[in-house]
Amino acid sequence: MEPSSEIRPASTAWSAAQTYTMAVICLVIGLAIGYFVRGSASPTASASIPVQSPQAMAPAGQRQTMPTLADMKRMADKQAEPLITKLKADPKDVSILNKTAVTYKAGHQFDEAIKYFQKALAIDPSNVPIRTDMASCMYYTGDVDGAIAELEKSLTYDPKHAGTLMNLGIIKWKGKDDVSGAVASWEKLLKLNPNFPQKEQIEHLISQAQQQQSSGEPPKSPKG
């Protein structure tokens, strides 16, 4: 998803990051996406599949306007097409179902992603990484309680899963204004995963949440 090397006017050239940012704004998502941890511990199993931005697909020099959610859905559908073709031959392939879901998630088509995550979980219900990814999509659609329920279910299969504990804390803080619950999740993460590579980030989130609680201010999206 490399942008064209051609320099375009700032007012008409939209980078992939801007594309996704605008999609988030349109969906009124109050959480910085970069703070969610991917559920997958296996990069080969469900590595993020980027959806190409409009300028990457258009002829060089052509001016681009801000993409709509419909534009992003068309791009996600196009990239998911070969995966869906494979599913017609083997509809119970969990890996392909997951990759299809991740493709739609990358294009901010969260409802569509949830459908494929659910199909994968119907076959492999103990797959914690997939359930954790699905929970983040549920949060983005506004289903905060559903997202929390899925993360808590993930912990019944793997109580130490770092991605689940981190995301559970974020959703409790940002979605429910439950600072105590968020901090408890993050402290459990650090206790059960002493070598967690994002330890400083977790400690920073704990500090942010506690400061917000003491000041009585409403929760704000963390800045990464």
C-alpha cells in the first residue's frame, strides 16, 4: 500500500492514513485504533491485510477526493474476493475465514468482519486470537457490552492472553468509564505477563486512567 511517489497538491492528495482516519471520524469511533492489540499471536495466521487506498489504485496524476464508506467497502470487497472464492470450496477453513474477516476489518467494514469472525468461531470456539479481534470490531460498531462479553469469554480459554487483557482494559475505560475495571485488567496483564513488550505503554495507560479518575474528567482517547 505504498503511495505514489508523485507529489500532489496537499488539498487533493489523500494518504492511506488520512483515508482511514476519515473513516474512523465518519463512524464516530472514540478510541485511537492504534491502542488496540491484534488478538493474533501468529503473524502467518492472521496478519493484517491492508486495503488499498484510492490513490494507490488510480492512474498517476489523477486527483482524488475523500473516499466515502461505500468506497472503502468496494475496496475491501475487491480484496476479499479471492478469499471468498476459496471459501466456496472449503467453507470451514478457519484460516481463510479469519483472513477474510481481517480484510474487512482493515477496510473499516466492521459488521462484515464480525460475520466472518463468527463463522470461524462457530468451527473453532476456543480460538482466543480470533475472538479478541472480533471483540474490537464489536466495540467499533457500538456494541460495548458485547465486546466485553466476548473478551471475558476469551479469558475462560486463556486467562493470560495479553491482547485480550489489554483490550478489555481499554474498552472498560473508554466504553464504560470503568477505571477500576480497566486498571485491574492491565495490572493482571502485567502480573501474568512480566515480559510483555508493551509494558511501558500499559503503565502509561494505567497512569492516564487514574489521573482522569482523580480529576473527574470524562475519558479521552489515548494518544499514541
